[in-house]
Amino acid sequence: METVKTIHKIGDEEVTILLSTCCLRLTYGEEVYVFDLEGRPVFMYFDRQLYERGLSGEIVAKKWLSVTPPRRHLERIRDRDVKDRILRHSFERARWMLEETGFDHPDPVINHIYRGDIQRLRKEEELFRRIYRPISILPPDQYLSLVFQPLEGCPYNKCSFCTFYRDREFRFKGLEEFRRHVEEVVDFLGRGISMRHRIFLADANTLFAETRLLRSYIETILDYIPRQEVEGFYSFSDYFTVYKTVGELRMLRELGYRRVYIGLETGDPQVLRILSKPGPPERSVKLVERLKEAGISVGVIILIGAGGREYYRQHVKNTVKILNSMPLDRRDIVYFSKLKVREGSEYQRIAEERGLTSLTEEEMDRQIEEIKNGIRHGEPPIQAIYDIDETIY
Ligand code: SF4
């Protein structure tokens, strides 16, 4: 399909309609509406409020409160009526723009917009829950990926601060079961798949799978999605259960693996113990060295505020030390994730027992700056915030 772009004036404002191979995008003044080619709303910006909608049907509302320090209001919309109002508004505004400009195109997405079928979107939410276990967490640069779940849960599942996979037993899918999963996902996405070029292999630690099995998972996916349409494969990995040789990792790179995300959390062994995460942190350096040698980039996640005020200094000092021993460059990312202590979590219990004081937002910002200032690399890695409450798929 050729990309079609039309620009019209309605009053003093410009309307732009862009229909491309990936999506339909309509803008009018400050308003923006983006739909995938199955007519699912994906991004909506109106009344100075951004809404992101996932395939699960979840909607996250975001609003910038200040840029320095970075502060955003983030809300997961749970109320069914509010969700429906947002969807209805988006379809109505998109329809109005199509009518006012007389935009006419045979692509089926236009029909979806005119129908604005909210019941269909509701049914899809149920279907999504049958196809996937909840996608509890994704790296921020992967929200628009296509996710498959060859593994469910986390093989370790004991970190004190992490409650993402407590609802499920760790398991691998057998190859036949995985093939059915891929068929169901591809079928569910329909033409909406064209918006998602990256493939994320969930859940927590896909590199834990035997390399041969991982290869079979990837080949199964490639039976359904042409290789040239896949920008790359991505997944999380821990650094304490996974051992893959550079040769194995090179093979994964040839199959299309592009980046692996590693939860380092801290370079400090004592803080690591508070997090109930196995060490030593130096093992993460070895994994990063092997990945980089194989040509796979990394995303390293640091847990800001871990250990509270009592461990502030050593967390910064030893995290910087570990980050500087990793062969990072501009293809890699260092993510700063602010610790969110969940009610009833093991971390909360340990923190109370040890008398740890949580950092304020300002102290967390300062900790991020101190770690950033300590990073010394010729071509510095990208450095960004990772807000776990933002995850949407
Ligand atoms: S932080 Fe990672 S390794 Fe630890 S329990 Fe959670 S998913 Fe598993």
C-alpha cells in the first residue's frame, strides 16, 4: 500500500491525515489520533492529555507536570465508562476529520473508524486474556513490540522487590503449544501486526532456555512472519542463571537477536542481598562482555533508591564501578528505574526489619544524576528513565 497523506484546512487549523503501511494518523491542531490497521486506537492526544492504549485494552493516561525535574502524572484508567468515553471520543473526532476533509480510501481501516465498534474492542480484551498471561512488564522501548510468550514467569522469582510473576509457575511452552500460541497471536493482531516490527520474547528470562530450544522458538515465529518484516528479537535475561557461550550468542545474533535487557539493579553486594538477588554483580559484566562480543546490545536496569538512605553512597559508588567495567557504547541503554515498594512485598519487610529509610523523589533524582555523572565511556550509552507503572501492551 502506498502512503497517502492529505492536508486540509478546517477554519484556521490544519488537518493532516496519514495512511501508511503501519497505521492511520489524524491530527487537527493539537489533537492526535493513531489507529492500527485494524482500527484499534493506539495513541490519543486531546485536552492536553495523552492516552496510550495497549492490545490488552488497557489505557494509560499521561501528563507532563514539569520537565526539570522530570515529573509526570500517570494513571491507569480502570473505570469501564471512562475508557469507553475516551474511545468514543477518539472515533468521533477521527470520523469528523475524515468527513470534513472528504477523505476517501478503500483501505478497511477507514470502515473501522466509521463503525467505531467499541463492543468489538471489548471482545478483543477477553480474547487477549485467553491468548496471553498478563504482560506484567516490558522495557520502555518495547511497548510497541509484538510479544510472544515462549516462557511463562521467572525461573528465580525470589527478588524481594519484584512482584511481577508471583501469580504464575515458571514453565517453558512445548514447541507445539508455542506454535499454537504464535498462530493465535498473529490471528489476533491481524493487519495491526504491521505496526510492530520488533519481537519481544517474554516473560522474565528467555535466555534461560536452551539455545537449541530458543532457536526453535524463533524459527517457529519466522514460519508466520517474514524475516524481512522483523526488525529484531529482544528479551530480558538475568545474569546469575544464564550461561551462554559467545558462539551460542553469535548464533542468536544471526537469527536476529538485537538486545538483551539485564536487571543489574545495583553493583553493591550488600544492597543486592537486601534485594534477595543472587550475585556477585561482577557476573553481569561477564554476561555483557559475551553479548557485546557476539554483536548483541544490552539494556542495563538500575534500581534507584535500593537500600534507602542507609546504602545511598555505596549503591552509587559500586553501581558506577560495575557500569564502567561493562563494554557499553551508544548502542546500549542504561535504564534508571525508581524503586516502588509494593504493599506486603518482601522488600517492605526487609526494609522495616533493617530500619531502611526510603528516598524522596528529589533524592532519587539526585541519585540518578550522581550515577549518570559517574559513567565514563568513550561513546556513552543512552540513559533513560524506566517507570514500571507505564508498561502497556
Ligand atoms: S527481578 Fe527479575 S530475576 Fe528477580 S524475581 Fe523479578 S523477574 Fe525474576
